Amino acid sequence: MSTTETASATIDDPLGRPQPSLLTRLRRIRGWPAGLMYITIFVLFVGVGIFAPVLAPQDPNHQELVERLQPPAWQEDGSWDRPLGTDDLGRDVLSRMIYGTQIALLVVAIGIPITMALGTTLGLLAGFRGGFADKVLMRLVDLQLAFPAILFAVLIAAIFGPSLRNVILVIVIFGSAAYARVVRGEVLSLRERDFVSAARSIGASEKRIVARHILPNLVNTIVVLMTLEVAVVIFIEAALSFLGVGTPVTQPSWGQMISEGRDYIQIAWWLPALPGLAIVALSLVANLAGDWLRDVLDPRRRNVR
Amino acid sequence: MDANFTRSLIGRLIQSALVIFLVITLVFIAVRAAGDPITVLAPFDASPEAVEEIRQHYGLDEPLPVQYLAFIWNAVQLDFGDSFRTGQPAMNEVVDRLPATLQLGAGALIFSVLVGVPLGVISAVKRGTPVDAICRFVALIGQATPNFWLGLMLILVFAVYFGLLPTGGTGGIRNLILPSVALGAVTLAAVLRLTRSGMLEVMESDFIRTARSKGLTERVIIWRHAIRQALLPVLTILGIHVGRVIAGTIVIETVFSWPGIGRLMITSVGSADYPVVQAAVFVVAIVIIAANFIVDFSYRFFDPRIRAAA
């Protein structure tokens, strides 16, 4: 990842030329149709998550044992009362998946901003201050790489019991390393640039240099990274719930549904298959949006893709 | 081997040792917070005296700092104590399981490179064609699919539906196929994308133009000249992915009932078997760090410019 020439040129335009308005800049972005599609689909997911109680046809935890293991509607013996069938306890799969969307997005909405804030702060500290802070941070990042996050999560769950809070804790601790590394790298090159030396030579404080000159140049990178981390976060939540150390059983999540459906793979394919498709769809849209944003924000990469 | 090289090698070794020290310290704290092994070690109706005796036997009555120092002292000698469950040395239990995990990890990495590199090259050479579109779609799906779910779907299709391959367990190369594919898919996607973008970049460079003007065939240019340059970033990403693949074995081994370290870790945490958890985390950390180490230094030999700079 590298900084964009255009970004620093507009932020520190030496000639003080007027900057194009936000609307003009938005209009200049290429590839709007694709981008709009990704954003729309993502917003749809968010809508499903927010309005889960309204949209879900059934209570996701309501069991009806006589109706257990009903196949989806389009299969023989399926019925539209249970569009995606029922699980081994006769719970409605569609309703559980709708509530699962809520959990997945909740983890994203809480986990990613906290992870970003922590990672960026650490990266700024290490990159700008250097020296001891940098050494300590880079060893911590190595530690995160050498200690599997999943195992850490299993240990945490053994200490505190499975909960959504623990899932987010694991995501923040292990996810922040990615931000810290990237931000550190960018800061190392930014702080040697002319506009930073210029700011320093006119007596700008460290705080001001970071806030006014370094951070604005990091925004693009961080936004792209956050978008690409959406899929990672969803994966971690799903994997932890799959291992039984994620969300508690009263909160249906996609990973948990896959884990429960695993035992019925021979007779009820839809139980492990359908929640996974939801994970793939949401991760795919988030990744596509991230790639699109990177191309938009960093024109130099465009011809490489 | 100049002095610079030796110095950076020693520096890296010291850093690695420090990281391993941090890893085992963290796991020491975590397992002790996770549960009291007495619940596993002592029979349910054991008398308080008997429980106390067991505590003393395993050194669990000592204050934590003393336990910690003893732990580090023994760890340096690769002694992690005996498993609470089986009574065998914990290190032996882990080392017994290591080949299975390494097999699975190697299978995943080999699969990702053998499929990812050619697809990436083809995708770049046939840029803008339907072939390129399909390759990019494969990469996108690979990145968006959780490995454990992919594993289950592979079982569903190839084992349950077609009955071609076993659902899990060990035995032969046929048992290794599905778990390797499931575990390697994410790495494959990354390798494909990086190979593609690397090739696109390299094909524009001067030395390729020179090769073309010499009249070399396109095949020689691509597979002999361009690919060497394009694969450098792939090497780096493989180093990073070794850690992910090893971490991924924890879930994949559960899905495919694979008797490796991953499953051993999960069951040992469940039964508060400290010595085994500690030994397993130690071995996993060593494998990950060693892999990154090898990648970093092999990089120098692949790229003469880095060798000169170092």
C-alpha cells in the first residue's frame, strides 16, 4: 500500500488552488454502477438485520418437534410455511438466518470501529515516535501472528463462557494488528515527506502534524482496510460460533447454525448449506465494495487490476 | 555470507526467541485463568486431603510466580510436564500429532500454489477475456468462503452425494484431498490475485520488452522470465499464510476428524490439560515463526536487489 499523490496534493496544495466540491469529486468517480450495486446489496443486508423482528416469519427459537427437518419449499415435501425448511428441533431456518444477519452485522458494527481506532493509534505511535514504542509494538504484532486467534478465543471462552462480547474482544485484539502494520508503514514514509518537514519547520506541534498532515493522508487506506476487514470479522465470528465458543445458543448466528446442521449433513443438506451461503454473499459484497473503493481512492492501482 | 547478513540473522533469531517467550507466557496465564485442572485430575468424590496431595504432586500448590519460573526453566529444556489426562509427557503427545498437522498444512499450501499460480498467470495473459473473468471469480469466491463451511460442502458433494472421497479421518492420500482443498482455498485466492497483478506489472517492464525484441517466444517469456519476478510477492504472502493455515487446521481438523495438533488443542483446553495446551502452543508458534523466518531470508536469494541492499 502506498500513499496517493493526489491526496497529498489537494490537502497540502502549495498553490492554494480551490478544491473541487464533494459533489464534483463524487461525480468524477468511475464505475458507479458496480459500486452502487455493492452498496445497495450491503444496505439490504443491514436492513434485514435491523428489521429482523419484523421480517422473520417465526420466533427463531420456537421449537416444533413434529415439524422437524422439513426441507425447503422448492423440494418435495417442502411447504411455503417454512420457505427454507426447519432444523432438527423444528425451528424455522429462514427466521434463524434473518436473526443471524443481525448478529453478523452487530459484530461488524461494533468490532470494526474499535479495532480500527486501536490499530490506527498503535500504528501512528509506532510509526511517528519510532524507537522503543515501535519495537514493542512490532513484537506485539509478531505475537499476534504467532498465536492463533482461534485458540486464544477458545481459551477466552473457557475463562468467561461463550458470549458475543468475547467474540468482539478477540476480533479487536487480533484485528488491530493489521491496521497497526499498515498505518505504521504509511506513517514511516509520510513523515519523511516535504510537507511534513515544512510543517515541522514552521513550528507545528507533533499533535498538529499528526492530526492535520498525517491522518488525512491515511483516511483512504484505513477506509479500504475497514471494508476488507468486514469479511474477516464475519469469518471469525462464524468460526468461533462453529466451535461452540462464539454466540450463546439463545442467539442464533450463522456459524452456530452450520455447526448444528453439521450432524444432519447426510439427511438435511440445507441445514449446514444455507447459512454458509449467507456468509459467502455478505463477505463477497463487502470484498467487492472494498476492491471498488480502493480503485476509486487510489487511481494508480486501477490499471493493475 | 557477509557480516551484514550474519548480523541481521542473529537479530532476527533474538527477536524470534523473544516472541516465543511472550507466547508461552501468555498461554501460561491464559490456561490458569481458564480453569482449575483439579476438577479433571481428582475423582469427583475425592477427599480434601487427597485433592491437596494431587495439587502437591503436580506442583499446583506453589505460588504462581514459582510455578511460572519452574515452567519457563523446564520449557527451555523442552519439558512441558506430563499430560494430566494420559500421564504421558505433553511434548510427546504434541510431537506425535505434528506430522498429521504438517501434512495437512503442506497439502493446503501445495494445492494453493499448484492451482493458484497457473490460474493467476493465465488470468493475466488472457486479461479481459472470459477466462480471466472466471479466474477472478474463483479468487473472489475463495476469499469470501469460510474454510470450515467449504469443508462441509465438499463433504456434502464429494462424500455424501457422489461417494467419491471419505468424509474424514486419515489413511491415505484420498483422505488428504478434501481437507487440503478446504484449508487452502483462501490462500489459493490470495496467490491467484497476487500472481495476476504481479504478472500484469512485470509484463510491462523493460526486460520483457528486451526479451520480446530478442525474438523469444511468448511461452519462454512468460514461464521463464516474467514469472520469477511476479512470484516474489507470492512468496511473502505464503509466509503470512503459513500462520493462517496452521490456525485454520484447528477448525478444519474438527470438521474432518483429522488427528492433528489443532484438535488436540481444542480437546485439551476442554479438559484443562495445561501441559498439553502449553506444549502445543509452543510448537505451533515455533512452526509459524520458522516459516516466516525462512520466507524472509529466501527472499534475499530470489531478488538480487534485496541482497545488494542488505
